[in-house]
Amino acid sequence: MSRLPILRPEGNVPESARLGGEENNVPVMLSRLEDSIGFFERNLSNALGWARKNSIFQYPFVTACCGMEYMSAMAGRYDIARFGAEFPRFTPRQADLLMIVGTINIKQSPVLKRVYDQMCEPKWVMAFGVCASSGGFYDNYATLQGADRVIPVDVYVPGCPPRPEQVLDGLKILQDKIQAQRHRAATVERSPEIAQRDQQRKSFLGKLLGK
Amino acid sequence: MAQAFIELLREKLPDAVVSSHAEKGGDDVVTVKRERLVEAMAFLRNDPATDFKLLRQIAGVDLLTYQTESTGGASLAGREGPAYEPRKKSPVEPRFQVAYNLYSITKKKSLRVRVELRSEDLRVPTVTSLWRTADWWERYIFDMFGVQFEGHPNLQRLLMYPEFVGHPLRKDYPVRKRQPLVPELDFPDLVRGPGPGPGGAGVPMSQTHVGRQNVDPTTYD
């Protein structure tokens, strides 16, 4: 399914992404109940991922010249609508994807954090351009050295400014990430014995696979 | 270019003018005593012979590292002796300047009026009564250099946030010092600037900045 290795920096992933994901990849014998739950979870996650990745409503947090390139990526020639992200919402409450387009200075960082906090889950963040990714060449007293110092970032698109192709590529990487996210479907609680057994198997296999 | 206006100013206020010279780009510069600044500026603005109705810009200047960085030991224009004595580890006073770039629309001439300030007494009378635009320029100079403009109606920081401590365009402000407003994750990273964590609060500028080797870090960093 995924074209590229899934970007998963530990600690920067929303809570929903980590649930159940690795378990389903571990080849262990399952009971009938777990098997059916796993089947349901997998299909539900795939369906949710498909729906979410193809209808990304982005909130463009445009602060600098990268905004021109964002407009270019939005407009007819590059046409971000081809990937289902044609609908910018200018309120964070209706948006899925926070695009940080441009330099974030320290005076602005509380605003950025607030906008991020106002977004509903599930939410993703794209750092658009080097300034949002790392501060760029603004290594000075006023500039936040990368938006990920304040909020978690899923995709970094380098470039000063990035070409629209790079933006679209970043969007597709994000789509892969969204598609790969897994969600726990069942509310059935596993018995402590089974949970313990799963944990042992996972740790054993983890050692085996060197993870 | 604008020497005639400086001569007019000398005739009108002979005790206000300290010195005058032409800079490399052809700009004429006149240095004025701080106590007579408003008088001199009012004359330059209101007299029909000068008519400097437009205040283009006010600039702050910190000469702390001027000698080592740009003049290679030469003295400042219009002043005897070096601007900065490495052995003393302190700048030669007056360390700061405030420069007013004026333009006469009718005469099509520009003039720079300069005030020199000692670092222990950074006070300048405001010219907001003459030019409305001086309001934000003076707030800017106050923000970046800490110059106090006496009589200014609203002398607050213009660009930096109120929580900010210090004046970032002074040459002794640590280059990589950060003052974050929200808690930040720390990335111990060479490529990016340092975060707020240990070591990030201020790499001694004597290690990062050309021309700062002679400055005692305990004094200025």
C-alpha cells in the first residue's frame, strides 16, 4: 500500500495512529474472536483511511512568501484538487490538515499552538518550506527554529519556497501515512492473560526482528 | 549635495552642530548636539530654505564592533582615535548613534542628522511633534537598541513581544539567544539554531561571531 517508508517519529504521532497498528502486522495465531475483530479493524481502518486521505480539508496558516507557492499549488496548473484537498477551510475547527506556510516567529508561536489546539481530531500538520521546517536561514532572535518545537509535524516539505510538485509529493506522503493508520474497532476488552501473552509475543518478536 | 543646508544650520544654530562630513555614497551627514536636536530639526523642517518635510527613516547604530569588523582599525569618520579599544574591552564612547534620514521634497535633497549617545545615558528628545512618522521609528529604535526617547507619547516595544528581555540589535546581544513564549521541544541540532534548552540560551558570541574575539565574554555575552 505505502509507496515510501511511513514517517513515524516517536512522540510526534497522534495517539490514534499508534493503536493496534503493529499488532496486526505480527504473525501470531489468533483466536476466532480476535481474528474477526482484527479483520473488522483492518477493513474499517482501510475504509476510514481511504475516506480521510481523499478529503483533506486544509487550513493554510500562511505567514510568508511560501503563500505564493501555496496558491500556485492550489490553482489550476498544479491543482491540488486532484488529490482531494481542494477545499481550504479558514477556520481550524473544520480543518484536518494544518499547513504551516511560511516563517513562524516567536511572537506568533502561541497563535500557531492555539490554532493547532482548536483543530478537531484526527488532525495532521504539514510544514511547508524550510522556515516552517527548521527556521530556514532565519537563525536569529525572532524566529522559531522549526514549527515542530511547538506542535507535532507529520510531513516536512523542504524548499525556499518548495515547488508545487514538492508540495504535492508531501501531500501524497501524508496520504500514505493517513492510509496506514490503524484504529481499534472493538470495545471488547481483552482478558489480562491474553493481553499479557500478546505483550510477551510482541516483545519476543520485537527482539527477533531487531526493532 | 546638501552642504548648503548644513551651512544654513550652522548660521542659524552655531552651537548645535558638532561636526559634518560627506559619506562615501554622497550623503551629507551633520552631527548635532542632543540638547539642541529638536531646535535643529524644527529649523530643518520648517524653514522654507531647507524644507525637509519628509522623515524617511530613523536608524540606530551600535558601534561596539565597528572597528574590528568594518574599518580594520581605522578611526571613525569625523572622530579622533579608534572607535573600539580591544585592550580596554569596552567600547569607546559614544557607543550609540541615532541617525535621522531627512528628505526635502521641494529641494530634492537628502540629509542625515546624527546624534551621538554614550551608553550610560541613552536619552534623546523625541521628534514626534515634528513628524508623525517618528512615532513608530522611535519605538523601533527603543525596541532594538534601548534608546529612551524623552517625551514620546507611547514608548513601547514595536516589533518584539513585551516579555522580551534585552535589545536584540545591540552588538552584545548573544546571536543565538532565544526567548520562547511557549514551551518548546529542544533539538540539539547543529544545523538549526539552538532551542531553549541547556546550551541554547546563549552560545557565547565570542565563539560564533567574526570580530568578537577580543571581547570579554563575561562582560558582553
